[in-house]
Amino acid sequence: MDIAKMITELREGAGENRKEFSIHTGIPVRTLEDWEAGRRTPPEYVPRLIEYQMKYERLIKK
């Protein structure tokens, strides 16, 4: 899966728009837009860290 699609799926899986996801993750909105559009590519570890953060947050909510 390409990184742009992965970032989009993580955001949509969280049920958030770009602004909400930006606030949630601390990543600027413009950066998220560029990543999702494929204009820029984040380092390979970034999607994994975001995914880890989402899983961790789900675990601590239980």
C-alpha cells in the first residue's frame, strides 16, 4: 500500500477530518494535505507511529 493511501485510511479510520487529525496527531494540516495528495512523502516510520498511536489510544479507552 502506498504511504499516501495509508495516511488517508488512518485519518478516516479515526473518523476525523484533516483539521481534527492535525490537532490529534500534531501534524500540520498542510503537511497532511501534501502527504495525502502524494505531493510529499513522509518518512516511512511516520505512518507506523500514527497507527501505533491510534491502537494505543483505543486500548487505554477500554
